[in-house]
Amino acid sequence: MPRYFFNIHGTRARPDEEGEELPDNEAAWHEATIIAGEIFRDIDGKFRPGQDWSLEVTDEQRKPLYTIEISAKQMK
């Protein structure tokens, strides 16, 4: 089974050193949406306008497959 890595950039930068075995790219995308939701809940109250973070999904060769980006901007 292929291994996928979920790297966090921005407010809580953290490279994924372990990865996770999943059946295919579609399963990796699904897992990324779950992880992104959990991260956003965890940083609730700490995330401010002007901050950005992203979750990058890579394959076994560390080739980027998907990115979920969150950006907060204050409207004037």
C-alpha cells in the first residue's frame, strides 16, 4: 500500500516524518480534509487575520499531490 505524507506549513509548521499507508490518492485527499478540519479546530482562537497555513499531501517520493490552504484577511 502506498505511503502518503501530510506536511503542515504556517502557524504550526510541522513536516510529516512518518506518513500513513492509504489505498490511493483519493483516500489521501479524504484524510487530508479530516486532518485540516482537526487542525483548524485546534488553532481556533489563535488564528488571526494576516496569518496563513497549509496542509500539503505528498506521495512516497515526496512529490506534492494536494494542498489545502487557509488564509485570513481583515476587510477594511
